[in-house]
Amino acid sequence: MRQASRLFGCGSILLAFLVLIGIWLWQGQRAFSPGPLSTQQVRGRTLGGVSHHADLEDRCQACHRPPQPQADLCTQCHEDIRAEWQSQGLHARVQEPNHCRRCHPDHRGRHFDMLEPARQVLDHDRATDFALTKHFIDFDLRPLSCEACHPTWPVDAVEPIEQRCHDCHQRGQPDFMARHVQEFPGSCLTCHNGTDRMTDFDHARTAFPLRGKHQWAGCAQCHPGGRFTETPTTCRGCHDEPEVHRGLFPETCDRCHTEQGWRPARWQDQSFDHEALRFRLVRHRRDPKTGQVIACTACHENSRGFAFLAASCETCHSQRDPAFMQAHKARYGPPCLECHDGADRMADFDHAQVFPLEGAHSSLVCTACHQNFRFPGTPRECASCHEEPALHQGLFGRQCHYCHTAQGWAPAFLRVHNFPLNHGAPGPSACNLCHPNNRYTDYTCYGCHAHTPEEVRNQHQGVEVSADEFPRCASCHPHGRRSE
């Protein structure tokens, strides 16, 4: 019985072996395949003499040749993948790049897409220079597909089309993109990596922190054409030297100027702004005859700390119009800055706004009132220019305009008298009624009104008036009314 069992067992093994040999003779190596291979073609080309993996179903050793690594066998056909390994391209950055079947399995049917598993396991942040942190959804809040950036997926899956960046952001941010493309016409990937490094970019961490007015400068002003490498960091690297400075100052602009603005500058440790000085440069930037820029040394002596040369005004203007300057100097004298401030206050000067020249004043020469060419601080009072006549001496005071006008000394008439002349009478009262002894600088009310202290005090009961104030009636009654 035991011997019969042994014979049956050996017969079964032999039969199975013969069956396997038969299947192998009938199916060949395909008999040991775990499933059909894919007929997918990539880029429609032939690699290693075959158009797709299904052509290798009878040649298992083409992909399986232990102990040789399978990746070596894969790259015998896929030579571009080996090139990516050597150039640190996409396939050199993926996790376990030597295990091809981790991302591209096969034996799953004729129509199996061997690239789809790669998309599912690909770490985009690690494998590319562009993270998907901010590219999961579109501007319309719909999920972004791979085809949005890789329109030929899966044929050219690793080649992004940058025009897609522009098209997508143009739809979502048209105003911004109009400016952005004009300022930075280069590649989007030069500045953006999807995180986005430019959105979170802090210029203060670079070698050139932005302070003062630099904070408001547009990126393209310092990085024209989207050039961010080797950007100059010196003032002269971006700012042209003003013509008025040329050849006078070293290129150490920060000795006088700051990033807060071109003005005010600092000169010899003090704030300096020519426009805030007595003389502005509004009309002294270019020579009107030659069009050349007027250099600082035209008016200042460089060797003496830019001290102002007063004679430079006359020298320059005499070259332009010698006849005018000769007559001007004779009439007004040499101290130009007493009248001129560069804007120029004398060119637009209206004497009526300071002292109207009316009547007899209109025909006077300037020096009649401006002795020794003195213009600032010229007095406006009549008595400052006109001597008091002996007839007036001590009688009328210095308020000449009360009786006289600029039309002439005579005829005189009373022009200003605040107190009514018909006070207490139907017609004008006689002058000496209030101004005894012909002294018109003094007055009295006691010619008509009670004037003893007791009488005045009785009339002003309830009013706090001191004894010294009682004689100055007009100070409380300027128009002669009791109610005042």
C-alpha cells in the first residue's frame, strides 16, 4: 500500500512536469507572465526596436534578467531617462529613482496607462522646482488638473508650457498681468516657484534693504527686463549724476544725501536745501543764452567751502546784457540779494502790495525813499520821510494822513476824525472847544461836561473806572455816546 502511494505521488509530479513542459512549448515565456503588458506608446516613437511593452511578452529577459538591476534594463531602451539621471533632471529627483516599476508598473492589461500611477505618487515639490502649494485650485475655485500646466499630459508630462501661466493669471488678474508682463517679460519660473517665493519675499534680508523712497520704487526700476542678478547697489548704479554736480563732488553721494529723498541734503553736518535758502535756483539752473547747466562754482568758490561770490551775479548778468546791468547797478546799487531771491521776487514785484505809489509819490525815483539802496525795512510813515513843518510843531502829532493825501501837501482837509464833530450841537463844533490852545494831539471833554472828580464819580456810579482813566473819555466813548 505504501509503495502504491509512492508510485502515485511520483506519477503526479511527473504528470505536472509534463503539463508544464507542454504549456511552455505551447505558450513560451508568456506562460509565466502575471498579466498582459500595456500597448501604451509614449510620444509615438519606437524604443529598442519595439513600439510598446506588449511586443516584449515573449521576451521576459528583456526586462527581467536577475541579478542585473531592472532599472539598467529599462534604460537600455529609455536612454532619455538615463540622461536625466546624469543631468539631475526629473527622474533623478524622484524617490527611489532606480525602482522604475514603483511609478510605472505593468502586466495590468493592454490598455493600462503606465503614467497614471506616477502622477499619483509623484512628489511635485521634490521632483521639480515648482511647488503646488498655491496651485491646487484655479481662480474660479475649481481643482487644477495636470493638463492646466502640462497640456500634452501624459505624452510630455514633464515639460510645462509657460504660456499657460500667463493665460491662467491673465484671466484671474488682468490688470496686474498687464503691468507685470511689461515690467518682467522673462520666464515666470525665474522668480516664481509656486510657494511663492516672490509673494513672501523680504527685500530686507538681501544685501540691499529698501529704506526711505526706495520702498516705493517699482521692481522694474531697479531690475529692468526682469534681471535680478548682479543688480548694482551703488547710487551711481541707478541714478545719473546731476549736471550741476559733475566734476565737483566724489561719488560718495551718501555724504550729503539719504534714502529719505534727494532733499534736504546735508552739507557740513547741517541740513541743506538751496530752495529753502534766501536764494532759490528756480531761474538759475541753465544759462538762458547757452542752455548750459549753471555749475555750483559759477556762484561759489569751491576752494573755500563753496563760499558765495557776491560779484558773480554782476559778472554773469553783465555778460548777457551789459547796458542793462550798468544802469541797474547805478540805480539800485550792488547788493543783489537784497532784492532778488532767484524766484524772482523783484521780477513779479508789485509796489502797491507794499506801499501804493499814488499822487506825488508816483513820480519819485527809487532812491528818494530807499537811501543808500536800502530796500528791506523801508519806513511807511509820512514823518519818516517828511519833516514836520514849523507851523505844525507840537500841535498835530505824526498822523499826517488825517489831513493830507499823496496828491500833495495842500489843500489839506480833515480826512479822519473818529469822534463826531457835531457832538452835542446841531452843526460842527469849533476845534478849540475840545482842543484848547490849538494842540490837536490832546483833547478835553471838560469844556462841556462836569469835570470835578466828585461830579464824574457820581455820573459813573456802578462803573469800575480808575481816577487816572476819567480824563480819557474817548477811550470808553469813542463815538461820544453815553451808552458806550
